Amino acid sequence: MEEKRVIFVDDDVVSLKSLRRMLIKMPNQWEFEFADSGESALDILKKEPFDVVVADMRMPKMDGAQLLTKIKEIYPGMVRIILSGHSSKDMIIDSIGPCHQFLAKPCQSDVLINTIKRACALRELLGDESLQTSLAKLEGIPSVPQIYVELNAEIKSPTASLRKVSQIIAKDMGMSVKILQLVNSAFFGLPRHISNIEQAVSLLGMEIISALVLSTKVFSLFKAKKIEHFSIEWLTNHNFIVGNFAKIIAQEEGCSKKICEQAFLAGLLHDIGKLILCTIHGELYGDAVAHAEDEAIEITKSEYKFFNSSHAGIGAYLLGLWGLPDPVIEAIAFHHNPGHCLGSEFSPLAAVHAADVLYYNLNPTTKKVQKMGFDKTFLENLDVWNKVDVWRELCQNLSATGEKNE
């Protein structure tokens, strides 16, 4: 592993001393620097590069959110983490854009160290440094305009309900990610990771949800001009259906409620890398899709040709950077090639892989892009290959029920 450099910023001298003691156990390939103000940190960054910044939120002159915003603009490739003992609604809204993850004081040493290690390790998913920088600059993922309008109308309605709000948010990739990133941050101090959208919305409450909707930095609309071969509406609908398929497959396999919720979430987000690529590169992603159709190859092969990475790796990298749970990141990263991932138990990865293949089985397309098939060896190793027909019937029935309800 290459040497990683981390800078900590806190105006409290006692906190900086505590951090120094905490990091003694770190291996030699990690180098640390400490600054007692945002201004001092920026001076240090001018002289030498760093991989990660960990900043306190409440500091005089320049607070943590302001510092991270400047760092995002000047050094967009850096991982940006807030470590703070203070929180308020306004502080949360201000920091959710420029900050990748939030940690609370006092923070256990293993939590801090593992968060930094995980953020750095995620870079291995991407081979292109310029792509890493582009992704690290993103504050959010754009939403489908129609869904945003629907959510805005519900929030302003005199009969608005959190249940209805959560149902709307659960249809949209960008909104779902930001809601979960926020509710699982240290600001809320929850004892376990939340993967259920309805539960997350309930915990945040209508006041914070309304503030998020009004914040253009958090919830933004997909504004790219029409890109040939790409439809955000189709992609959003596809992901939502795959999420529901994955959940029902996980339920059929007797998975826990937690695994079933993670399966839905991973399905909802499994192709989010396509939306990210379209947001960053626009028409070039349309060219990649066209190339896949012209050559009748899998989209991932075309993505590697154009971007030196795939939508699976790109989605997993960014969502991992934002702190989503490992089983969800694993499912997103390997849903096209699950056999590359070690594991002997049925997981969200298995559910999403099967759900994605079944979606195309049940919804044949005239497009020439080669679609992935089942990884038979992977499913045989889990002893579930004989369940494929059962899953197909479950998904078919679910699709039929959905069509009747429309």
C-alpha cells in the first residue's frame, strides 16, 4: 500500500493531542499533519499534497464546512471527513455537501482509523486518478425531475405524511443515497446502520427533509441535455424494479430483515454508476453505450474502453466514500461478476445479481448490447442454482401485481 497522508484540523489543542496519541498505533506508511485552524490547514496544503482531511465542525473564523468547501474547490481529489461534537439542523445542511463522512466526538480510535483506511482502499476500485477526482467533487447525485416535483408537492401539502414522502424518495437513487448518508452520520448517533428508506425518513423528520429539498446543493435535478442512448427515467425505473426483485429473492431465501433491506437498497443503487458517468461526462457516456450496441458487447467492456472503469466500480467507489454499508457496496461493485467476490452465504450481492438478470429475462429488449447471464458457478457454490425458476416466478408475479396497481 502506498503511503497515505492525512491532515487533522481542530482549534482545540487538547483534541489534537488526543488524536496524536490515538494514531501512534498506525503503520509507518501513514503520515499525519495537524493544524489548529482552517487557515493554517490551507497554508500546509499549499506546500504538499494530502489524501484525507479530517476537520472539526465548529472553529472560529472558518468552520469545518467552509474549510471543506474550499478544499473541495482547490483539491477536489481529497477525502473530506468531519469529526465533531456539535450538530444542529443548519450545520447538518451546510456540511452534507462538501463532506464525505461525519464522525462524532469522542470517536473510538478503531472507528476513525478504519474510516480513513476504508476511504483510501476504495480508490483501488478505480484505475483512473482523474476519475477519482471528478467523483470526489460530487456533492450529490441528480434526481429525476418528475420525482423531485412530486416530493416537493407532497412536502407542501397540508396533508403531507412521512410515509408518502419516504415512498417517493425510495423511487429515486440520488435522494435515497443522501437521506441514508445523513441519517447514518454521527450527527444522529444511531447504534446500527439504517438501510430502510422509510425508517430513515421517519428519523430525520419533516423539518429536515423539507430543508434538504430546498437545498440545491443536496437535492439537485438531472439537467443534462438529452443524451442519445440514455434515459434517467428508464434507469430509475429499472433500478427500482431490480431493488424490489432483490428484496423478494432475499426473503425467499430466509434472509434477515436487515439483509432484505440491504438487498433492496443495493438493487435500487446497483446501476447508479451509469447516472454518475452521465452526470460527469454527458454525451461521452452516450457514445460508450452506442459502442456497446454497435459491437454487441456488454456495457462494462465499453465503459472500460472509454473510462478505464465500469459503472459498477464507479458507483461502489462513490457510495463507499459516502459511508454506505459494505454488503451494499459489495453488491454494487460485483453485480456483473459476483464470482470475483469471496463468500459462502447468500447475501445482497447474490440477490441483486439474480434480480438484475431476471429483469432482462422478463423484459426483453431490442437493443444489441449483450446482457449478462446468471453466474451459474457462483450460484451453485451457494447451493441456490436450483432456485432460479422459483425466483423467476416470484419476480414475474411481482411485476404483474405492479402493473395492475398502476
